[in-house]
Amino acid sequence: MTRNNTHKPYVDYTLIYILLLLLGFGLIMVYSTSSYTASITQATGNDPYYFLRKQANATIIGLILMVVVSFIPHRVYTRFANLAMYVSIVLIFLILTPLGYEANGAKRWIRIGGISLQPAEVAKVAVILYMTVTIVKNKDMFKDLMSIFKKTILPIISCLLVFLLTKNLSSAIIIAAICIIMLYVVDKNSKRYIIGAAILGCVAVVAVIIALSIPDSPDVGFRMSRIKAWRNPEAYSDTIGYQTLQSLYAIGSGGFFGKGLGQSSQKLGFIPEAQNDMIFSIICEELGLFGGVCVIAMFIVLLYRMWIIANSAPDMYGMLLVTGVMAHIAVQVVLNIAVVTNVIPNTGISLPFISYGGSSVMFLLAEMGMVFGVARSIDFGDI
């Protein structure tokens, strides 16, 4: 869109307010969920504010990054899409070097100069940028399935590396979902392929679940055991089904209005790392079903405002960037809540803007900076 002297940038104040509300609520819940564990853990210096302080620092850095990115025209950072894709792949491989380190039983982080970084978070941003540029510059890629495959080979490689090297199935699913959703919204031909692949995938998943539901069926690896635990968590209450059961106890004991903020009993060592993936269960225990529905409503409003920006974007680049960020947040929210409520098998995934995690909140806020940047390129009169 060509700017002129009468151009009045669009600022979505509703999106700003709901984002700040989510971040503020997240900090409150991180403290409520983690203060007891932090106060009795020697590794945290018995400091009840340990997790809150780290999350607040990451949030502040993320907000600064968001503001900076929002003032950069979105066409500028799309020029670095290929570079971002290659850098993310290199970072994933660095996990195999001495720079990689293990936390909570998973080796998914690297530490460079005292700074911890989760390469999977970089990969999600890189895939959004790469798919945006690839789709805009290769409109003929939708003529057949092989053309789509060739143009998306780098995101496919990134997805496989995240799964194979970091054992992070949830992030691999998110990366794949971002690609699929961005392809789906652009071209009617791609929808045929995507729907067909989705049907085949669902049939395969159902077949695996039925096979593992057969009495005395053997455990076939860790992930297959998770599926069996999902089907019958009580049978694995002392091992892999423990976290899921404790999460369900927390949700069930919260009732409609909850026990009150800070009054959770399940966070007192019963749910491991409750401030991370299982924070939604503590929200439901302390604030009840009402609190859980309010959190979901906030995400719906957030996604709706982003949808408005995507529809009003001045060009295809802007529309796809916002669509990619929407896909990332929406899929991650759905996966997290589905895991916590045992709708799907347990796989580690954080709740955006609320769960504890420095890398996650910083990169999510950087993505939101891209959304606000696209919004600034919209003429206020066009909304």
C-alpha cells in the first residue's frame, strides 16, 4: 500500500489491552503456582519469587522486542526469511554439541554466553517468515502435491529435526500446523491435498489407538506408552499417567468458582513443574470453571482481533504473517488445554503468554510485534 500524507496508521487498542491482560494474569499465576515449590527448593535459593522474577524479566525484554519489531515495516524482515530458516536449523543441530543442555529430563535448550534459548521457538518464527515469502513468490506451487512438497522442504526438515533431535513432538506438530494452515487459507487447490492428508492421518491415529486398546498389548516405546496412559491413566498412576491424573484432580476440585487465588493444593508438590505445561489446571482449581472459560475467552478475543488485522492487511505478505502468528497461538492454546484435560495424550506444550518459559514468551511477543507492524501499515480509514 502506498502511503501518503493522509495515512493514519491503525492501532488495535483492544488487541493491546487483551495481550497485556494475558501477560499480567500469566505473571500472577506463575507466582501463585510456583511460589511454594521455589521456596522449598535449594536450586532456586529458597526464593518464592524466583520463577516470577525470571518470567517478569523475560516479559519485559519481550515487550521491548515487540515494540521495536512493530515499527519495522513487515516487508523488511521478510527479506531475511531464508536466513532465518537456515539459522533455526543450525540452532537445532547445536543441541547435539556441548552448547546443548538438559532440563526437566529433556535436552531441548542451548546456552550461549549465559543465555538460554530453545531452538524450537526460533524455528516457529522462521517457518512463519519462510512460508510467507515462499507462498507469495511461488504462486504456481499449488498446481500439484509434488510442487508443494518441493517448496516446503525446509519447513519439513525443520519439523523433523525438532521431533528427532529434541524429542519435542508438540513443537513439531505446531510447526507442521503453521505450514498447513498458511497453505490452506491461500489456495483452493491446496485444500484438497490438505483435507486428504488430514483424513489419512486421522485414520492412522485411530488405528494406533484401537491397536493399543487391546488388552495386554505390548508397550511400543515411550510415545506409545503415553497413548496407553491417555486411554487409561489410572493404570499408569505411579508413572506416566501421574501428571495427567493430578491435573484432572485439580480441575475437578475447583468446581465452578474455584478455591480462591493462591489456594490450590495440587500445586504443593503433587503436579510436577505446575507453572509450566499444567498451569491451566491450577487456574481451574483456584478460579474454577469460570476462570478457565475466561482465559479461553481472552484467547478468542486475541485471535479475533488478529483475524481483523489479517483481513485488512494491505498486501499478501501482511496477511500471511498475521495468519501464521494466529495459527501458532491458536494451535498451541488448543494443544495445551487438550493435554491438561486429557483430551489428547500428554505432550509437553506451554500455554501462550501464561505458562512459565522465557524463550516462549519472548518469541511470542516478537511475533505479536509483527502483527502490530502489519496493523500500522493499514490505513485507519480502511477498518
